Amino acid sequence: GVTDALIKGARTAASGDDQTYHAIVTELRARHYRAVDALLEPDDEHTSLLTAVDDYLDEFAAFCHSVHILGEVTPRAMDAITSLGERISARILAAHLRQRGARSEPVDATELIVTDDTFQNAAPLLVPTRERVSARLAPLLDDGLIPIVTGFIGATEEGVTTTLGRGGSDYSAAILGACLDADEVWIWTDVDGVMSADPRIVPEARVIPVLSYGEVGELAYFGAKVLHPRTIRPVIERGIPLWVKNTFNPDYPGTRIAQEPESVPGTVKAVTAIKGLSMVTVEGRGMMGVPGIAARTFAAVASQGASVLMISQASSEQSICFLIPTQAVPPVIGAIEEEMALELARRDIDRVWSLDDVVIVTAVGAGMRGTPGVAARIFGALSRDNINVIAIAQGSSECSISLVVAADDAAEAVRQIHKEVILSGE
């Protein structure tokens, strides 16, 4: 959409292209003019809104011109650029509501959500955010106004624009709901709720009526796309229920996410997958009983800024394996080999190697806790389809079981678990 176009304009400008961003300005201007024409009657507000659209797109063009001259786009500049689409749409929606007789006002989240200065992926500072929300947003609500707040945007304490990461509008809603002590937070998406599997892989996937915070946290972490992975954190801390609903099917009840899990027949509620991963293994007979090997391994991984999605270790302590994004493998292996140079030379560690093209498939359900036979049903479903499991891990929460399979087997593994464990267990 618009944010992707803004990013493309900035990146092409940084690469030396001074034509693409001009074409994007022209296209976005026409698109927003059409939206304004469709939603507003021709009057003074219609005219002032078109002027606001022009001002924001002129600002985008000016940013891109500067980026083109400098030959680079910094994370700080990208945040300023990508915030412009939300600012335009908030003003259009508020104006439309006013023309329909509702009292509404656009509010930039830069006035509300205070963050650190980690541009592109900023973290909210909830104490000053709560103070600003109470001072700016609460009075509007008390006065009966409908505030239209820009999503995924914040600002540092000095007022510099930041973003919460792509998909962070859900996160914005949860932050504001928590700061307002809302009764509920509703997330409006383009699906009927959180699904039991990706419907593109599993056509029989269905909406899950109720999930616990822990269950949806596992789903968000392990690849489900409905919620921003950090969305639930603010509502967990305040004990606020969260709903996922469909904008295009508003009468559908959706998925309610609450503090306590609701057990379902079969105990497994959903199955999901993360692609684009490799499994790195550190192995050697001399590792047995040697303290600090794991700590040094993961310190080396952390030094490269790589995210570890799953860890599995043999009980013999002769190997450690972990899953990271494939693009991070070369620097991570290099860092581990440098850290373990002495152990490699002494043959305490035989080798550090990677297995590419693997996928984490995760079955999620709080009902697994204390329920015998769940793992057996999962592995049985895979064995009947001759799918080999490369590695296994279960979190201490007992809310999920994760399996590593070859990328070619991933889709079928998801289908088999959904069919034989989720559907057959009902």
C-alpha cells in the first residue's frame, strides 16, 4: 500500500534514482484525491484536506530529494518518511466522520506515544506515554469526540518521529488501550479472527473463538501474521481482553484473547510455521561436561545481532543446535568459530555447521499442559506421511511443541497436524 510506496521512493532515491519518487508522488496524489472526492462533499473542508494531502506529499518529495543528494536513507529519515501515509489517512477519516455528523479529530501519535530512539523498531516508554495519553486523548473521549490516531508511529522525548516496526498499528492500539484502562481492545483486520492454520496452506482452517495471552504469544512468535508479535504485551500487563475482528465482516464474532486459557477438545488449537531458516549445530565429544560452552556460543550469536528462534541440545551435551534466519548464518558461524578457535584446534569441538532450507512447525494449545499423548499424536501424524523430524523443542510453558522439518515437507506437515490432531481431536 501507501507505506510500501513511500519506502520504495526513499530507497530508490538513495540508490541514485531521482525519477521514481516523483512518479510515486504523482500516483499517491491521485489516489488520495480520489479518496477525498469519494468521501467528502465539495466544501471548504474538502479543499483544505486536498491542501493537506499536497503538503504531506511535498514533504515526502523534499525528504527524497535530500536522500538522493546524500546517497543514503538513515533509519531516522525512514521513520519520518513512512509516517506520512498514516498522517494523511487519519485526516481523511476524521473529516469523513465529521461530514457524517460525528465529532472527530485526527491526533498524531507523536503527541501520545513516547519511545526510545531505536528508529524503525522503537520501544514505547509507558510511564510518559500514559501521562500524555491522559492529558491529550482522555479529554477528547470524555467530551464525546472520536479521536483518529495515527498507527505505528511514536516520538522520542525530544519529539523526533519513530515507528514501532511494520505492522505496529495493532501495537499502537494495545498501548493506547492499556494507557486508557480500556474495557477491551479491538483489532480490525481483513480476516475473521485468528485462524487454526494459514488458510493458504490449509483450506479447512477455521477461526479460533478464544485464545489465552500465552497461546497467542506463541502463535505470534512462531509465524502467525494476524497480530504484531508485541501487540499483546501492554494488554497482558493490564489484564485487558483483546478481540481480533474482520473489517469486511463486522458481524462475525472474531477471536477473543483473554488472560486464562480455554481448554478445547484435542488440546491443540493451532499449527503454524516459520520459513527461511537454517539450523546451526555446534558438536564435539569434548563438549561433554565443559561449563560455559552454551553461554559462549550464544554470546557469539548475539554479537552478530541474530535472533535465535529455537534451541535444542542433546542430553549427552555433545551437540547444541539452534535455528536462525538463513541470511544470518555466515557471520554467526564465523563468530562462533572465532570464539571457539581453541576448542576447535584441540578437537574438543569437531565442527560448526548449518543445515539450510528448514522450517519450524509449531503446534500451540494451552491444553497440552498435563495432557498425555499430545506429542504422540503429533509425531504419529507426521510419521504416517513419512515426514522426518530433524529436531524438537518444547517450551517450559507447555503451551507449544516445535518441530524442525525440511522446507519441502513443511506445508504437508502443517496440513497433517491440522487434520489429524486439531480436526480429528474435536
